[in-house]
Amino acid sequence: MNVALIAHDNKKKLMENLCIAYRHILSKHTLYATGTTGQLVEEAVSLPVHKYLAGHLGGEQQMGSQIAHNDIDLVIFLRDPLSPKHSEADMNGVMRLCDAHNIPLASNLATAEALLLALDRGDLDWRKVVR
């Protein structure tokens, strides 16, 4: 399965810790991430990450394109709702695309953990049929 990772600046450390905690699950899948998040995750868990451009340089748009082409199976987007970003419109676009294409999306730690455990159990295998 293709798992996309995005984190706002204030949530990057949380994303690193999430990936460390669930490395045993993530190691079985292909990881994609916006630039800085991808670099941090790759260094933290020693797993290969396909990195897009940094979010503000078009990384969200690259990810959105892959979602629109049904090439992503799960998105974990740890966002900081208290600090609006310049690229908020692009990120809302990514979330809208996930909704339009039935891509499971976690926007906080609790949901991310639930989806990763579901991924490990095989609960998201229906994505293979859709692709």
C-alpha cells in the first residue's frame, strides 16, 4: 500500500515519533511525503521515503495529483489547526481529493494510529481492489 505523510511544522516531531512507534507497520508499505517531512521521517526510521517538493513549493500539489490518480491508499496529515499556513488552500485541496476518491485520511494522532493498526490488520485491503 502507498502511504502519504504530511506534517505542519509544529507537528513534524509528532510525525517522527508516530513513524518510530509504527515502523514495523510502515516498513511493509511504500511511503510518500512532502520534502521536509519525508527527510525527517527517513532519518528517524531508516526507511526509504519518496519525497515530493517541500509543501510550500508545490509538494501538496504533487501529492494531490497522485491522490487524484488513485495512487495513494492512505494519507496521514498531521496538521496544526491553530497556525494557519500559506499553503492551507493546497492542503484543503488534498483533503477534498481524499474525500472525493475515498482515500482514508487521518488529520490527528488518534486517527493516524487507528488507521495504521487497521492497515496492519488488512482492513484497508479493499484499496487494492479499487486501484
